[in-house]
Amino acid sequence: MCGIFFSLSTEEHCYPGQLTEQLIRNRGSDSVQTRCVTVADDETVYLTFTSSVLALRGDSTQAQPLVDEESKSVLCWNGEVWKFADRPLEGNDTYAVFQSFLDAVKPCNGESTEDTLKKLCVAINNISGPFSFVFYDNYACRLFYGRDYLGRRSLLQGWNSDGHFRLSSVRDEHASDYFEEVDTTGIHVIDLADLAEQNAATRAEAPKCPVKITIIPWSPDPSSSSLKRPVPAMNTFIPESDSPPQLSIESPCISTLQEKLRESLELRLTTIPGILTSPDPKVAVLFSGGLDCTLLARLAHDILPDAAPIDLLNVAFENPRVVAAATKNMTAGASISVYDECPDRKTGISSYHELKRVCPSRKWRFIRINIPYTETIEHRSHVKHLMSPHNTEMDLSIACALYFAARGKGTYHPDADNDGNETPYTTPARALLSGLGADEVFAGYSRHSIAFSRQGFRGLIDEVQLDVGRLGKRNLGRDDRVISHWGKEARYPYLDEAFLTWTLCRPMWEKCGFGCVKAEGEVEVDVEDGKKALRLMAWKLGMRDVAREKKRAIQFGSRTAKMECGRVRGTHVLE
């Protein structure tokens, strides 16, 4: 995990402001450096690169920005390459990516810039994993930047009326005229060779972007001027009848699903330095106690040695509206814990005990992260800055929950349902597992059930396809900004490219149970139809209570939603 800041100016080198520099440093405390480059003989273009590094790969810290001494090309990389050209990549990935980019853009045997561009597309296509980057190709005076197809890492772009263009992992306080999330439609390119002319022509049109940006698009059928989309289109086949075979524990796809998810999780665990030998927790789970995150914890147990502890981060908030209502209805002399009454705290404790029962050799730490209302208010403006340019009530509710959960500061007791003798504890784990993506792919939202009830498989498939198609446009950039603020990195096993490829190619009835008919003599497991394949996998792994858990949004489970007003909508724009 890294923090990136880049500026482009035709007047002078522009450095991050004090707040931006601190936020970039917070994302990566192991190394922070700045490199300056002047483009063109007449020194008309000034490039400034700043990178911070959180070292989570290899046995040493690879400082950034990387600069090639021969070509003077520069790379700022924020990502994890789980596989390169379909093979697991061991050791530090930043240097490997830089070398592949340099090999691509270096002209050989009279190659044109179009030839080198095609080779760079191949190098990017070889990357499997989350990323955002800024790469300066000094051979052809081109700047490339972008995010992965699924948008798992943050990168924002902004510019001022004075013509200064900026890219940053966090909102830069100096980009006051315009700032937006870099979209995930492709990799962006700025030709710096004729930038002076571009700048003069567009300066009068501010706040429009002062530079000309072209995009190399992701495409299912890539050409020499496009990138290959890393995941396929979803299988939209509709069964001949409205009653495909019933999913069961013995269905072959359930065993394959477990194998594929374990492979995804293994890539994200075994590369963490020291995780196989250290007695301290190297990984934690953002843990509501729900199906998706508990499955990740359960499979992590199968991958890691018994001596490796796993922290379960469970966050609960003091919501003044809920407290007022509970106090009003409470009988005389009764007492209530505003935190342990939170839905996610209850399911968290239940799932924690089920994990202890099925995996008794593991040292599980259930971390109670209790956030008083006063602390929420104290941090709210900071959270709003981090999540920017997202700016709705729902954004704030979700961002607050992830922000405090990722901080990992709470209390710990060997028995999660015991309030006595709680010890203050902050997790040292810097890699955080998230179950995000399961609901979109396996039809876990209530609207999926509604779509099936109204329009059958056609309606269900259309609704899931809509969710899958907009994964890259969702809120992963926002989540990355609030989680990484604490020097932590979120990892999403359900969004692994290979796992998604297998899952999206399966017919819908192998992922959920809508419309399935039980075979004669078959014993049916009592679980919901939404995400039924995952529920059956949990059942098969011995976690029957987890398999029955209902879907609940994080802002309601942790009670960050509607703290002051019960009538406010999630889409309401903040002041």
C-alpha cells in the first residue's frame, strides 16, 4: 500500500500542501520521498512525484518513486500484483512492475511510439491485482496513470484555474477548482511533448482540465490501442424451465467454489512478511459476523499455521437516537450496553463463538471497537475530507464505520461475551480482509430477491449484471482512502480476477437458490436463497448459524446511520 501525489505545471514544481503531505505519509509510514523532473529542453513542463510506502511485500522496503537512471522514467505504484502473466509473483512487486513498464516503452529496432504503447498494454494486462499508478515514460514524454478495472485503489485528479494539474491518493487541498475520482474505463495518457501548446489553448477555459487526456480503454476484444478487460462478461443463460436443479452441499460447484476462494485468499495471506512465523497478528478481518467475512476468517484458518493469531475487528457506535429510544422504553433499574445492543456486535459475538467451536486450535481475538458519539463528532470533518469527493449521508455512514474499524483500537477479552477485565488493545495487523463483492456476484441484496419475484430469472440476471457491471464505479476508492489513513491495506478475496472469472462464468442457479427445485429424496438445508452457494459452503464447514445470517448493511449493523435525524435519506448531499 502506498500514497501517491503528482503535479504537473508549466510554471514551477508544485509540492503537496501540509495536510496532503501528512495524509500521504499516513498511508505509508515506511518510506516517503519526492522526485522532481523537468521535461523538454526549454524547461517548460515541471513534474513532481511524491510517494509513501507501506511495506507488505518482500523482505525489505522498496522506496518510491522509482527512477530509472538510464531513461529517467519514473513510477509511483500503489498496488498488489498477486499474479503476473497468470503466475504468482513473489517478493516486491513494485520493481517488477517498473521493469515490465520500462521494457515495454523502450524503443527497440526502430519501433514507433504506437508499438511501445501496444507493449505497455500487454504489461498492464499481465497484472492481476488491485492498483493505481502514475508512470512517466521519458522516452516518448508521455504520462500514464489510472486504476485497476475494479477500482480497488484510490486515485483522484484535480486542477486549478492557474493550470496546475494534480493526481493524488487523497484530496489535495490546493486543487480547489475541481477534483474527481479517476474513472476506471481505462488507462489515461497525457502527451507532454506538446503540452505547452495544449495549455495555452485551454487555460482560458478553466475550470476545464488544462491538459489533453486520452484514454486507453478496457475492452473484451482488445486491439493494439486498447486493454484486455480482466474479467469476462457474466453468464446470462436462462434455464429452459424456471426450475433448475436444487443447489445442495453435495453439488460439485460448492466444492469448486471453496477451492477457488481459498486460492484467492491464499495469495493475499502468504505474501505478508512474517505471517507464517510471527506470534503477532499480521492479518485482521473487518468482522461484522456476517456470512462473507466469517467465511474468509474460516478459510484463513485452513491456510495459516495454528500459531498465527487472527484479529476480528468488530465496530459498534453510540447512536444518540437509538439510545434515547432505548432509555425511554427501559424499565426502572435495568441497564443496557449501547454497543452490545448493536446488531453487528450480536452477530459478531455469535460468529466468533462458532469460529472458536469449529477451529479450536486457532487464537482468535475478538476486538470490541466501541465509538462514543462524541468521538464520532470529533472525527467527522476529517472523515468527510478523506471520503471526498463522495459527499452523501450514506457515504459518511459507511466511511465512519470503516474508518474506526480499520483503526483497530478497542478492547480484547478471551471470551467475547464477557464484559469484565477487558484489556485495551490495538491490532498490529496491517492487512485487513474484507468480504466486499460477495453480495454483488452471488445475489445477496434484497433487490435481487425482488427482481426474481417480479420477473423470474430474466429480472434476477439483469439486476445482478447491473451490480457486476458497475463494480469499478462503486465506492472502493472511498473505502481505500478511509481505511488506508491508518496505514492499513484492505484486501478483497471475492474480487480476485481469477475468482471472479470462474464465478461470472457459472450459471446463476449455481450461485443462488432462487427458483431451484429440490430433487426427490434430497435433504434440503434451511438457508436463504440469496448467496446460497456461500451459505452451503459455510454449512459444509460446520458453521450453521453463520450460514443462516441475514444480509445487513454496515451502516445499520454498526449504527452509524441516521445519528441525528431519522428522516434523512442516504442520498442526501452533505453541506
